[in-house]
Amino acid sequence: MTPDHEPVRLQYWPPSHTVDAPDKWPESYEFGSVEDAVAFAMTQSPANREVAWLRTGDGAILKPAQIRRLWELRRDQ
């Protein structure tokens, strides 16, 4: 990735955890696009039934409901 194109980071948290917690973010999977990260999040089954969160290249955080909605919109096309 070039400096002007930051990767999309997909990370998994335990369901009881909040994205705003002061803990360090867990290791991430990196993708070149939000679409690719959403597809991975919706088709893969992580261990321990953890919840997916996305951080976009511009710093936005997409929570599980937003990821699910993007997946539904993609499937409707």
C-alpha cells in the first residue's frame, strides 16, 4: 500500500468488548478495499465467535451492524 492509500483493517473482538475500550487493537487482516473486507467478515467464521470491526483507510470505524448492511447492499445488486 502506498502512503496515500491506507489499507482497510478487519479485526475481531470478543462480543463483550467495545471498540472504544482503552485496550490495544488486536492483530488485523489487511484488505485493499472495504468491499473485500466486508466479504471476508461475512463469509468467514472466526474462532471463539468474535465480532468483526472494520477500520477504513480514512480512520472510520464500521461496527458489525454497518458491516452487515454493506453486505446486504452488495447482495441486492
